[in-house]
Amino acid sequence: MSGIVVARNRQVDCFGKGATEWSEPFYFIQGADIQLGMIESYLEKKPNPGWEEEIELGNKAVARINAMKPKPKFFVMCGDLCHAFPEESKVRKKQEADFKKIFEKLDPEIPMICLSGNHDVGNTPTPQTTEMYTKTYGDDYFSFWCSGILFLVLNTQYFEDASKVPDLAKEHEDWLNGELEKAKQSGARVIVFQHIPWFVENPDEEANYFSIKPPLRKIWLEKLKNAGVEHVFAGHLHRNAGGVFQGMPVTVTTAIGAQLGTDQPGLRVVKVLKNEVQQKFYTLDNMPDTVTFRKPT
């Protein structure tokens, strides 16, 4: 797909030579849940729902990103690209075509990274729905280096319900364990992208639809923290939220599309500095034209 980076063999290699080496501060843009079709289908309950509003919001997001200076290193969409589930094949194909049309307008110098969400592979993924996703968007989990930072892209549906894909879930688990161990041994700086957040506001919160179940949550939060993960970014909630686990922030970004709270559609600007990660959410109407970095004193 034009404009979208397709991961193969669990890797993305589009950031050129020296991607594993730190050179200078940079920033990227995080979005989530454009979910073409949700507004008229889920919120407005229209009998023949379309997705014109999401198309308009997506076009506005692309225009805002394209206008930013300097250019972001990349743009990441943290899942739920379309509202139609895989089994809704006719509508799904139309939504995917419009998704492509929106984001092929992204500046070709700004790579776009996509994650799978529950609507993309199904609440209970199967080998077939997973293959449908990977044929269109590439691998459903992978890693990449950009300017000295290791980024890990997860498929959280394997944590949510792997009942029909136990082998795929085991492969995902083994891969993630291996990536975290390599990061720990090398001392790499790591940022994680996922759809479903580990928690909404508190690592000790009870089970709910919008987060990973507590038993798995505890295991993996410990693993991520022990491997030196600096920050986790997620979506799924359709409102802004987040919290901290033992000094490791988990930031939840609201949707580009339908809202389930009082937030407005927007994007998150994430600055990666030499010794820290800074982030701020902006509505689409208030995105900055210029991103600056503090000069060292």
C-alpha cells in the first residue's frame, strides 16, 4: 500500500543506515482509531452507515502532519484502521480502500507505521483473519530502529483472546520475549506501540474491556520494565488516559475518529530527546506548525 510501511520478517527497514545510532533529538506523531465507519454505525446508529466524517478527519490529520516542520520521523497509527470486522468483507474492502486513499496523501518522506487492533483482526482472531490483515498491511507485529531507538510493535489481540490462534500467540510471545532480552542485554532504549493498553489509568485497576486482563498485565509490565522500556503508547479507549508503572509511562491516545469521552479528535506529538521522552496531545485544529527542541545549556 502506498504510503504505508509494510513489515516483513518481523522487521521494518526504512530509516536508512545508522538507524541504530543516536544522532540528535527527533519526534514522531502517534494517532489511533481512525476506525472508518464507527461514527455513523456505533454512535449515530444510522441504518446505512457511511464514513464521510472519518474521511474528513483523516484528510485533516494528513494535512496537519504534512505541514509540520521539521518533518516527523514517522507517523504511527495504533490500531483500528477500519470499523468493519474481517467477516464484513464487502464493507471492509470499501473502508480499506478509503483508508488507503487518505494516507497515500501523506508526505512520502514520512513513513507510516500501522498496528492491528481488535477491529482489524477480530475480537477473537483466527488464522484467516490474521492472514487477511497481513496480506493487506504486512506483519501484525514487528520491530524497527529509528535514530538509535528500538521500537516494538505488538498485536495485543493475542493477549486479549488467543483461543483460536494459540500457535500464533505463542510465536508472538516468544518473539517479544526475545526482543526484550536482546534489548536488556544491549541496553537499548525501547518504546512500545500497541492497540489495547495494559491499563487505562492505574496498573492495579480491575479487569475492563479497555485494558489487558490483570494477570497478563502484571507479567508483561514487569517484563517491559525490566528490559528498560521507556514508554508505551496505545489507543483503543477513544479518549485520552494513561498512568505509570514503576516509572514507565503508559500513554493512551484518543481516536482520530469517534470519541467515547469529552476529548476531540487529534494526534500526539512525541519528542525523543537524548535522555527522555516528552509527549503532548493536540486536537487536529491545534496541531503545531513547528516543533522545536531545547538546546542543551
